[in-house]
Amino acid sequence: MADPAKELFASIGPLLDAIGGDPVHPDEMVSGDIPIEWEGELIGAVRLPPLSHALQLLVARIETEMGAPLADLDRVGKQMAVRLLDEQGAFQLRKSIEYIADVMGVSRITIYNYLNAIRG
């Protein structure tokens, strides 16, 4: 990429990390990439991950926010993580209860109990 592209993509690196996006050279763009223009010139694009990775990205964000893997959190920490995941829509995704329970090292029933307490 040209120098302006490198500088721009370096500056938005934390954003790309948070959304799981990757910078793409203009010559490598495909349908679905998000074009990035700077001063009227196409300097590259952002390629988002497939939706099948959305839950993993949410978990990674929460682990970063909590400062530890979900499995290492105490009960209160796990409840807080479930609340944060719920606020971000994680449990609207198919098989999310099972996935989060597995990542946390708890049962599905525990996740349902946390959600009932949060939503109740």
C-alpha cells in the first residue's frame, strides 16, 4: 500500500482489531470489502470476517475488557461477562449458549440462570 494507506491503516489498527477486520490493497479488493478513500483516492479497503466468527470476536472483546479468559473468571466475573455479552447481542446468535458455556467451563443451565437473573 502507498504511504498514506499505511499511515491510515496503522492509525485505525485498534479499530480493525476490535472488529476483526483486515486491511486490503485496492488491487486485492473483492465484493463485500469496504472501500477506504483518502482525499478522493481509493487507498485500500477493509475486509470484515465472516459472521460465523462474530461470537468468537465478542468473546475476545469481553476477555480483553475483563482482563482474563472467561474460564478464569470467578462467579461474579462470569456473571458480569454474561451481562456484557447479552448487552452486545451475543445470545441472539445460534448455539451461543452452548459456546459461551463451553468457553466459561460452566453448564448451559448456569448461563440460563445468569441470563434469567440479568433479565429478570
